[in-house]
Amino acid sequence: MLEPTPWSTWVGPLAVLIVYGIGGLGLGGLFLFAVYRWIAHRRAEALARAAESREPSLEPGSISLCGTVETDDETPALTLTLLEAGSEWQSKNSWHHAWKESERKLTTQPFTLRLSSGEAVRVLPDDKVIYVDTLEASLFNATTRERKATLIHGERARVDGVLSKRPTERSAGVYRAGEAPLPEVRAGLTERLQVVVGGLADRHQIWARWYRSAALYLGIALAAIHLGICHEYHLLTFTGHVVDADVVGHHSYTTTSEKELQSHYIVKVSYKDERGQMQAASDEVSLDAYNAVVRGELRWMPFLVAPAFPSVHVPGTEPGLSRFGALSVCVFSAFVLLMFRHQRRQKTPWYEQHRVMEEGTGKLADNVSPAAPAAPAAPAAPAAPAAP
């Protein structure tokens, strides 16, 4: 029996890989990941708000505390400075720019965290502290800029670390005569000290909203592929029925594609459906099958049809996906994946990136001024507290 499947239709493992591998497991897995991260950040937000609304007992060990920063003098408790080099280029009718980190400086000094209960703890940050705050532009000069984040007296902050009631050498001598030493919070043996201005709940809320939107758009992308491009393939896969169709006619035509002529070979068939009613169909077949029909050697051929939808059919015994449909699934899936990665990177705040890299449209001078805060598109700084 001649293979009736035309060159423009893909069948077998390749079609399965594209539909259920790339369009199914690929995009479907990304959709499930977005849903999982959305739920995880919602739960983390609720836990963070609950933790920030109550004061834990000051017992030695890992602890999370929220309070007001009190410094010993006018010097900020933490100062993070990022020096960045900029570049700009023109693409078609628009300008683009990029900022890349060239140097990073972090200065720390001990400070007191005053809790809402009136109690206080002494915080001892080291040079590996995870500092989460807003970067503001403090200097801009042609293709270089400087951005800073400072933890100053009176700011609200959350501190995660290890509590100890035994004073260390670093804190010795900082208390006035007659004052009892305060409990200390510092980094543990395996845990880094984390200082978050404003608390963690808002960060989790931002990511929860982003992943919720991402899950929505990924769901729309999945529907576009499986209810649009591949819906006939699914119908033939799960409901398809092979019938012996009698050949009742044939014709051919030619199209031009990329300055090349493409010939298409059409056969017309008729068959009885499951209810015994005659149905007519026409579809493209291979050149060998068409020549056999023309010579009168092939008077019938198998057709795979969807009983509930007589207009859905392919010649042969396997469901097929057109080349255009297959390429559309591949290109569309790759586009969605790259957009997800790009948008997630753009949304990632500086403190969750390992190195500053910010891109945008327009010239450097049009997007940054010395007095204005820098745009928080996709910067980076000390190590990420938690990779979303």
C-alpha cells in the first residue's frame, strides 16, 4: 500500500514530539511552574505578614524581628554603592541602552533594632549581609553612574539572623556604664544575616502578582496551541476512526513559495460513516499516491476521520500535523519561553541578581538624572535572599 501522507504533513513520532513534547510538556510545565510559584509566594506573603505583626520571644537561635533602626551616630548602618558603566546604540528608529555593574562597595556598622514592644536588640552585620532596599541614583556622568542604598536612623526594617544573649568582642565597649548588654543578632555558621527595609511581605506580593499574570498568559498560549493550531490533531488522536474511502476524483494545482513552485495533489473520496451515511472528503496526498490514482491503480485508500466532525480528516492511518502548524507550534513556544525568561529577568529586583545588568529603550541621558531614583528594571547586588 502506498503511503498517502503528503510532504506537507508530519506524522508519527515527530508530530507527537512537537504537539505533546514542545507544545504540551514544554509550555505545560512552564504553566505549572508559574502556578506553583504564584501559590508559593502567596503563602510566603501570608506567613511574612503574620510574622511581622507579632513579636517573637527573644530566645537564642534563628529569629526574625521587625523594628525601627537606631544608629549610634549620623552614619548609616549599611551603605551599598554600585558603580555602573553604560552603553547606548541605535536600532532601526529607536535608541537602546544598557547599564552593567563595574564595581560594588558595602560598608557596615552595628546598629540597634528597636521593637514595637520597646525591647531592643543589637544587630552586627558583616560584609556578607544580604541587604534589601531601594537603589537611588547619586551620580551620573555621561556613561557612568553611581547608585546607593543606605539604611539610616528611623527606618523600619526586618532582620533575619541568629540571636545570642552573650556579647561578643565586636560589641564590647559600645554600651554606657551601668547598661546591660543587649541581645545580639548576627549571621550564623551557615545562615547569612538578612536586613530587609519594609519587610518581606511586599516582595512576595509583587512576585505573586507577577506569577499570577504569567500563569494567565501561559494558559492563553496553551489554549491557542491546543485548541487552535493542534485541535484537529487531538480530535484525530483521541476520536479518529480509519475508514476505507473510495476515490471518486482528483486534481492538482501549483503555488509559489519563496520563488519556488510547489505542486499539490488532491484526491476526492467518499465513504460510509458509523451510521451508514455517505460522506464526501477531499485532501492532499503524496505524489506517488496521486500518480497511482491517475493510472487507475489505486481505487480506494484509508482515511482517518473524526466521526463527530466529518470535516476533520487526513489520508492514511495516523493523525498528521501540517508543516505550517508544526513550525507555528515550535516558533510560538520558543517565543513564549523567551518572553517569560526576559520578563522575569526584567522584573527581578537588584538584590536578587548576582550582577547588575539593566537594559531599556532611549539614550542614557534621557533615562537617568543625578537627582532622580534609578529605574528598578533589572539590577543586581549582594546575593539573592531567595530565588523566585
